[in-house]
Amino acid sequence: MDNKMREIERTQYIGNGFSAYGGELKVLLTYQDDKIQDLQVIKHHESKMGKWALDELPGKIIAANSADVDGITGASATSRAIKEATKDALQQAQQN
């Protein structure tokens, strides 16, 4: 974790994803009581097109309590990267 990131709490997990367009993408997942409490994209290199997914997809994932949601039209690669990173973080959370 780089020095610019704040220290994470015990209910938070960092997940990694990869977008063919933007490279590495990271999310910070807050998971407690078997529920996604919060999801933030904390690192990305996405284009303006991918911004739709960055803005909208975390809310859809929180509402569904799952990364298995439809992606954002026009931002497929970014949507896949966010879902991949979320699944990575969820896997860590469910192992604890």
C-alpha cells in the first residue's frame, strides 16, 4: 500500500482489478455483518468514458450486496475492472 493511502480499518479490504484501457484499479470495500457497507474506487487511470462506471457502479454493487450486477453501458472495461476488484476484496472479507 502506498504512503498516500490512509490506514484501513479492520472491516475494510483493498481489492485489485485491471482494465485493458486504464491499467490497475483498486477499490476499498467496507464489509461488516455479511453486507457491503461501502465501496470506493481509490486508484484508477480510467478515461472520461470510464467515469460513468466509477460514479455509478459502486452504488449498484452496494445496493445489490454483490459484484454480480450489470455493467455501465459505454464503460465495459471499467465496469469489469471494478467488479473484478470488488470480488477480490469480497473474497478477502469472507475469509476473515
